[in-house]
Amino acid sequence: MNELIRLETVRKIYRMGSEEVGALDGVSLTFSRGSFWAFMGPSGSGKSTLLNLLGCLDRPTSGRYILEGRDVEGLDDDELSELRLRRLGFIFQSFNLIPQLSVRENIELPLFYLGWEEEESAARASELAEKVGLGHRLLHRPTELSGGQQQRVAIARALANDPAVILADEPTGNLDTATSRQIMELLVELNAGGKTILMVTHEAEIAAYTRSQLHLRDGRVQAIEGERG
Amino acid sequence: MRGVTRAVRIGIKDLWLHGLRSFLTLLGVLFGVWSVVTMLAVGEGASAQALERIRRLGSNNIMLTATKAVEETTGGQVQRTSVYGLTYADERRLRESFPAVRRIVPAKLVRKEARVGERTLEVRVVGTTPEWFELVPRRMLAGRELAAHDLAARSAVAVLTESGARKLLAVERSIGGFVKIGTFAFEVIGIVESDVGVGDLPTPDQEVDAYIPMTVCKDRFGDISQRRTSGSFEREQVELHQIIVEVDDTSHVEPTADAITTMLKRFHKRADYKVQVPLTLLREAEATKRTFSIVLGSIAGISLLVGGIGIMNIMLASVTERTREIGIRRAIGAKKRQIVGQFLIESVVLSVVGGLVGLLLGIATPAVIEHFSGMPTDVTPDSIALALGISGAVGVLFGIYPALRAADLDPIVALRHE
């Protein structure tokens, strides 16, 4: 069975004072293992909300979210944290590295919460830094690195727990064209290695690196392009 | 456990990054603990000394002392004689009418010049009975105490205190030697250890004393003493200067003391005596000590409260400053309690480090005080445990709210925080 994620008529309604704002309005989707998706759409289309729901940072107002055959509904805060820790990896537009930690310590962060031994954890971090081409920068602080390098550290961190899905929120939004291309090539390479990647972007050139594109508008699925699954 | 030590290490590292800020924050607890430990040590030392002295007066004893009351004179203007103090009749009544009384030691005190060869020294002559040495226990350094037969035979013998013996004669050769007290020669039969006095308590031998048989004292020196003051003689007539009453049981001490007071009131027109009960003084000293502890405790409480508020303030600022970091950690999979732990560890580390440094200073300061002022101090294990316990508690108490606030942040909102 190739299905990794299934959403069944998922709704998300935010309450802004007395007004209710529907961010997602009955979305049903499946994502299979090894796929590479771009979520596209104008701002307010619900693509970020969708990513937050898939990342277990938020809960749907109604509908079902099934991750690796497990219904996420009804899990408490600790269980959702555990799920993020073991099965999910995040990449953000603004990299979100912890400034006072070194490159190695940033990559080790998920392993720290997983309770890894320090030596194994350090070895794993070095290996991942090597993989994203930053093996020589392990002891640097994030602020000493370029934007592209910081995003590579973030990718290494997202890979540390060997997640089932990588969730990327506009990973090239703060990068120039050349660096964006390098980052996308790295993601394509990871996907080729079998990683499932779900990415939010509003740039067509960036979406072109992915194998499937999901177009959202007003909280609904408008169109699906590329590979289905 | 391994995870905890690692988390503590990380916490210390984060605090180290803001070295100055962390240092200033822990100063509050540092000063609090420092002052508390120091004050407790000084207070403990002082009261331990006082309590020990009172205890040595005997908790079963009642001390009666003659005090010069309002002036009452007999005779002309040139010679005034003050008559006051305890009387032989008092002593007799004490012996006869108080069943709880076990022993009674009367004492006459006379100031005289003592002389051995060329050396002279003013001594306090204590005319007393052998029981003195039982109720005021002292170590005998040489020779023997006064004995009943000395009194009966009216022997001219004297027991000297160590300090007097040292000044008048060489200790080793003194037993059997003679000392002239006033105009009479006394054979030195024993030397006892000197002891320092206790505040205004009628301490038996706070100075250079010569103990002689009561009977001899009465015969040779009489009841009247003369002192030259500003051109005129001042004469005093006192039968007994002091009576130590020993009661058979501690529970009888205070009722007996009350009964004695009542009795004395009846026979003395003026209050020319003082009744003191070491046991009561002991209780009072202990009560004072308790009060002192409460006051110190309040000061400690206030200073640690201030220290704790400082910590809370900084931790709240730190949580706001690190909102994004908290969001990142939560997104990666940190549970709420791990965020709570992270911040709580930092606040506890701050206050415990402050407490430890304060404790070291608090141990060192009393030693310095003792060295320079000679005041006794005592850093008790209790105060150390108290200091550490309280500083740890302050860290938890004032760290918990900021830590909970950190953990309750919505990860999505925290991640967007600038």
C-alpha cells in the first residue's frame, strides 16, 4: 500500500472575533510515499493552513487526517509532538535555526529530543552536514553562514529523524535565484532517494521542480497537475 | 538522569551566553543567601555562648544576690554606712522552710589586697562553704577544695583562681605557700580554673577570687567594709552578698524561686536583693533566639523574594526573546514538559548558583568576623541546608510561571514571531 497520507473532507475554520473565516473548506486528498508535491495558490487560499495541519501543528475543525494509517484525530498535545518528532521534518522560509547553537547542535536538535546518545548523535549530524555539503562548517553559528547554507542546515535537521514526510514552507522564499536552484536540486535529489516532500510555494519556477502540483483557491482544491497520487 | 544532566549543561550554556545578565540576575539570591547565612552564624555563635554560660550556672539553681538599694544611712554626715543585702537570718530561713531546697551556699564577698612577697593584687575574697565547689563546678588544677573541717577548725586556708595564682605565685610551687590577704596570712590549699562571667549574672568567679572558709571570713573581715570614694569613706554593712540555692528538681525551680521572693519581701523592707533563676534566663535566651531566628527568617524571606522576582522578570524576558526558538523546538517535536523543563532548569541553575556563591561567602564572612572581632560564630549544617533548599525553591517557584508560559505558546504563532 503506497498511501502515506489521506485527508477526508477536512475543514479548518478560524474564529476572528465574531467572524468565522474558513481556511480550508472540505479538502479530500491522498499523498503517496515518495511523491513530491507543490501546494500553490494565492495568499489566503489555504495552502499554509494545509501544511500546518499535515505537520500536526494544528488540528482540523472537522474531517479526518490519516497519517501512515493512523487517525491523527483525538491525539493529545504530547502525542502530536511525538508524531512530529518521529515522523515529520520541517523546512521553513526563514530557515528557523536556533542562533545560539552551532550547525552541528542545530542538526542534532531532533536527536536530542529523541534521546540519542551524544556520540551517535554527533556522528549522525556530521554525516547529514556532509550530505548537504556543509561538513566543514559544523562548528559555525547560523549567523556566520549564507542564506543558502542556513537552509541546507535546516534541511539536514529535517532529515535527522529520518521522517516519513518533509514539509517545506516556501523554502526558497528568502533566497536568490541561483541559491534557490541549488536548494531545489537538493530537494529533488532527496525525493529521488525516496523522501516524500510536501512544499508550499507561490512561484511557478519552483513548483516546476516537483512532480505534482496542487492548486488551491479559497480553501478548496482547484486543480491537480502532474503525477496523481 | 543522563538527560537531566545534559539538559542542565545546555541550560548553563544558554545562561553563559548572556553572562552579564545571568550574573546580575543571580545577585539577588546571592546577597539574600549570603546575608542570611552570615547573620545566622553570628546569631548562633552569640546565643550558643550565652546559653552555655547560663547552663553552667546550673539549671537547678536559684541565685540570690545583694544589691544596694535606695540609700539609707546611719551615723553622722562624715561616716555613712549603708546597710543592705542578704542576711544570716535569710540563710537560716531558706534552710528551714523550703522542702525542695537541697543545698544552700552562702557567700560573703570582700575586696582585699593580696600580697606575696613584693607582688600585690586586688582580689575578691569569697567566704563560703565547701558546697560552693559543687554548685559552681570548676576544674581543680592543683591541691584541694575547701572542706568542712576547714570551716569547723576556722583554718586560715584559701583556694585561688588560676589567673590570680599566676599573678601572685608560680602555680607549681603555690600549694602550701602563704598569701597575705588584707592583714592576715592564708595557706594556699588549692587552685581552680578561672572562668569568664556571664553578662550581668552574679557569676561566682569572674575575677581573681580567693575562696576562704565562711567562718574565717566572718571572723577576720566582719560584715562592714570600707571604701574610699571622693574624699569620704563609704561604709557598707552586708552580711551575705550571695546565696546560691539548689533545688532538688528542675520542675521545682520556678515555684521555689517565687516562694523565696515572697519570703524575702516579707523580711526586707527594701528591695536590696535580686533573685535570678538561670533556668528562666535560659528560657528567655532561647525565646530571644527564636525571635531572632524569626526576624532573620523574615529578612531572608524578603531578600529571597526580591531575588526570585528578579529571576522571574529575566525569565519572562527570556521567554519573549526566545519565542521563535520555542516554536522551532515545538515544531521539531519537543513536548510541553520539555520546554517547561528547559526554562525551569535555567531559573533553578540561576538561583542555585546564586545560592552556592552566597553560601560560600556566608561561610567565609563569619570566619572573617570571628578572626577580627573575636565574636564567636557558628555556621550550622541547618543554615547551609536552609540556604540551599530555599534558593532551589526560589528557582522553581519563580521559574515555573515563565516556563509554563513558554510551553503554552502556540507553535504556529511562535514560529512567526519576529
